[in-house]
Amino acid sequence: MIDRLKSLAVFAKTVREGSFRGAARQLKLTPSAVSYHVRILEETVGVPLLYRSTRSLNTTDAGEALYRSALDMLNAAQSGLDLANRFETHLSGKLKVALTSAISQSYLSERIGDFAKGYSNVDLHLHYDNRENDLIDEQFDLALRIGKLKDSGLKCKLLWEMPRVLVASPKLLEGLDHVSNIKALEKLCWIKFEGMEENRSLTDKNGNNLTVHQFGNITVNSIEAMVDLTILGAGISSPPTHFVEDHLRDGKLVKLLPDMLVHPLPVYAIWPPTKIPNPITRLFLDHVTQ
């Protein structure tokens, strides 16, 4: 029956376009595929549906009746789709999201803001916290997290590879030899981020992966604090690029080893599995990943 519904849709398009080639062009099918669907319908009903000639195509009486029924079917399907779309546009309810602070000021924040403006009936609760929230116990619908994920029964989706950059303040570099290789980084103090790996992975211009250990006695749990302390010359750091773009432009920070790429941070969406997916969660995910 499902195959016949597709054939009915192809048949209706063929009658509307007045030719097999016209229908094939609109449906992105081959003319032979269009002919196949019409033939299948004719075999099903047992009577001809179309009169064909080299110049024209007309419906038989049975074809005209079937064409009208096919139009009714297609119109009903379109009405259902329109109704579902209106339902999605007017979704209402609460969506509680846990986010890592590194996402602030990024393009994801712009997408979240656009979602809030476009779906004003959704009561959006955003909790910025660098700890790993228990989504079920704390009743979160969704979390946006960075870094390697622990094995769990949660569903996940990779949203973004967040770029990072290795930076220092000109003040820190005064009086130091030029930082020209990865060995030089091991002699500098790092501003480390709580919960992240002690080693930093980089890729050189030849595609070689290199690792440097972060030395230093400062660990923070705030990207903003990391950037502030780096500007003040307390150490070097590798924050997300979007946090330091302005400081690189105004000269408060400079790039270290600009030919090397700091490995980006994967950003995941995580949500509890449910038998019936939350339509607001799905809509939010679709919006931020467009």
C-alpha cells in the first residue's frame, strides 16, 4: 500500500505536468521511473489511466477519477504537515539546559539567543556550570558539555569542534628568548583549567601530533579568569579562540607558535533517553546545529 501511495503521487504530478519528462524533471526521477509508477497503478486497477501520444498525454475516465482522489490524498498530507509545523512553531513549556561556561560568547550562544526569540512560548532555563551535572537527579532536559565523555546511558550528539589558541601577554615574554619550539613551552608557567587534562596536544604544520606538559601552580575553573591572568602575565594558556580574539587584535595577547594548531575541544549535547522524545529538546537541538 505504501508503494502505491508513492505511485499515486507520481501519477498526480504526471497529469499536472502533462508529460512523463516534465514529471521526471520536477520529481528528480528518470522518465522510465515515472512510467513504471504509472504502469504499476494501471496494473493495480486493471484499466488504462492515460492516453499517450508523442505530443500529448490525457487521462481516461478512470484516470481522471484517480487523479482527483490522488489530489485529495496529497492535499490531506500537506494539511497534516502544515498542522505539525504550526504545532512545532507554537510549542510551549520549560526547557532546562546545563551548559559549560566555555560556550558563553561563542556562536552557540547566538543560536541559543535566536531560539529564545523565535520560540517565546518556551521557558528557557540556562544553568552555566563547569561541573558535570546529574541530568536525571537535577531534572535537566539537556546538557552542553566539552571534552571527552564518560560512558553512560545518556544520548549524545557532537555539536561543534571548539577551536583553541595558544596565547601569552607581551609582558610575560619580555626578557625571554624567542619561543620558537614546543620545548620552550615546557619552561613556561601555564594557567591550567580545572578538570582538563594536564598535557596539551598540538599539531605542527607538517601534521605531526605533539604533546607538551603544562607546568605551573595556577589552576582556575573560569575561562574569564584564565584570560585575565594570562593578560596580566601570570602564565600562558590555550583558551577557546572566541574568548581572546579581541585581545589578540588590540595587542594585549599574542599567539605563541602560530604555525601550530591546538587540538580543539569537542562540544556535545547530552540528554536522557526517553521512550517518547521531548519535542522541545529536539527543536532546540535542531536550531543550535543548523
